[in-house]
Amino acid sequence: MAKQAIENEEVLKRLNILIALNLQSLSKKKEELDTRGQIAFLSSLKLKANEIAEILGKTSNYVNKELFYIRKDNK
């Protein structure tokens, strides 16, 4: 059971790396996404703030603050 949990964490870590690399690639190609844009994009994919923070290498507090302003701007 513990081995399965470790393997799941490894897979999750690798998936987070792939997501982050795809975001960087998207930013370099056609759409310049700043950090707030990346957070908005990941949030639209129904990721939680702590998952977004892990992917982008930011704190959960930072991501929550940005999500607040994103939601505020959308009203």
C-alpha cells in the first residue's frame, strides 16, 4: 500500500512537470500568458488552488490571492 502511494506521488509529480512545460510552451508560442493568465487557465480546468500552486511553484496564498482578483475582474 505504501509503495502504491509513493508511485502515485511520482506520477503526479511528473504530470505536474508536463503541465508546467506545456504552459511555458504556450506562453512562448502565440499567447503571452503571465502568471495570472496561467492561474486563470489552470483554474478553468477545475484544478484546486493548491494544485495550481504546486504546478507553478508558487504558494497557495499567492494563487488564492490571484484567483480572488481574477474572479473580481470577471464580475
